Amino acid sequence: MLQTVQKEVYKGFGLKILSDIFLPELPKVSNQEEREDIIFEVANLSGVWAELAEPNRYFVINENVIMFHIPNVAIYSIQNGNRISVSPIVGSNADQVRLYLLGTCMGALLMQRKILPLHGSAIQINGKGYAIVGDSGAGKSTLASAFLQKGYQLMSDDIIPVSYTKENKPIVSPAYPQQKLWQESLEAFGVASNNLRPIIERETKFAVPVNAQFANKHLPLAGVFELVKTENENIHIEPIKNLHRLHKLFYHTYRNFFLAPCGLLEWHFSFTSNLVNNIQLFQLRRPISRFTANDLTELILSTLNEGEKVW
């Protein structure tokens, strides 16, 4: 059952969140002088959903509102970039309800606020943010965890919020201090899963708190690495060039099928066209036959060191 509380203020995705839903994944904010950016609330959405939705459809999307229904979990509504409402189904699991709140709902809300949500993990290296994007199962979180093992910091796992400063420079906002890692990744790093909470319906994937290694400040976005699995036995890195850069950023935008019905395709093209002129993009290929996360970190770091001499 989803736990409701007296309204509390949390920080996540670079935003201040006023919520009557208990959000254990997010840090609480003690200073409440500034006005909240967004509101999380429990509401009865069943009537609205019945009125708007067509049979066998899971999403209703327009320029101001995105609604979706996850059977046996909840109905969700994301409105005007400042409010997320949830109507839990009786008997639903609270962890699962929050999974969509902090995933699909936040991705949609960021778009409504014209903040680019990239699908991946972001890490801090030498005072700059770097995004690791890729398909589900590519190893993004595992690679980010390998960087944490070397003393670097996590900025985001799953959704990477990218925006611009007043000087028109891209920045990454910190999401929240948690990773989602598969059992085999934990074993490769020598981490026991006994005290970790399984991600709902994925008994071998776990929520891993990283409070001590969380970069909680906005940082310049300096580069994007696309992680791709390959049958080849060797790891390989190469720059992504020309129009391929725009395609990659569209492809790795979180829930990119929201863009067209929300009327955001033109915004997305303008945003990413500016972005590719300010950052480096690389494709990183890794073999599926062996664990390569530690080797990949060395390859990325050496590429960045070489780039400082050339760029």
C-alpha cells in the first residue's frame, strides 16, 4: 500500500518536490523558504481516465497533460510541468507505484518543463558531468558503478536531466542517490545483496543507495558515451559524428514517443542541435562474453585525458 504522509519537501532531478507521498529514495529538504517546483499528490483519477482513455490504450497525451495506466499498479497524471498525481489501484505494491513516479512520470514532467531527459547514468569526473546512454541491458548502471568503485561520483541513474544555464551552456542536474544493479554486477564488484531492496518484479535487480558518492550539485555536461553490446571480443571507442549525433540524442531521450503528441519535436531538435555543438559524443562497444566495466572506465578516462590535449 502506498504510504501517504503529512506534506514533506524533497529534492530530486534538480527540483524541489512537495509531496504527500513518502519518497524514501529522495533526500528531504529542511529549508522550506523557497517555493516548491513541483507537487506529488494522491488523487482519484479513475473517472478522468474512464472519460479520456480509449479501450486497450495505456496512454493519453496532449500538450499539457500526460496520463497513463499501469494495470494492477496505478493511474498517473503529469500536468503542466508542475504536478504529478497518482491514483493507486487497491492492493498495489508501494515500491512499484513509486518506480513509475520516479521513472516515466518524472521523464514526462521534465519534458513538459523543457528539460531534456536522457536515458542513462551520469557520473562526475573532474568537476564535469558525463552521460552514459544505451539500450536497456547495455550495462549503463554497471559502468557507472565501476566509476564509483574508483572514487568518482554518481549524478543520476536511469534519467539524466539536461538543461541550459543563462549563458546557454548545458548542465546536468543531480537526480537522486540510488542505483539499480543486477545481481551479477554486484557479485563482480564484491557487493553482497543481503541487505539491499529488490526492484519490484525483478528479484535479481536491486536498489543500491549511494549517498556517500552522490554529486548533489549541477555540473557542466561535457560528454555523452553511448554503450553498445557487441559480439566482438574487444572493447572499442570512436567519436559519433555529423547528423548521427542528433539521431543518437533523439534515440536515447527517455520516453521519446511523448515528444510528438506533446508538441515538443521542434523544441527537441533545437535543444539537441545546440547541445551537439557544446559536447563530445562517443560510441563505446563492449563484448557480451565477459565483464569489461573496469576496462571501459580506463578507456573512457584515457580518451578524456587525450581529448584535453587535443580539443
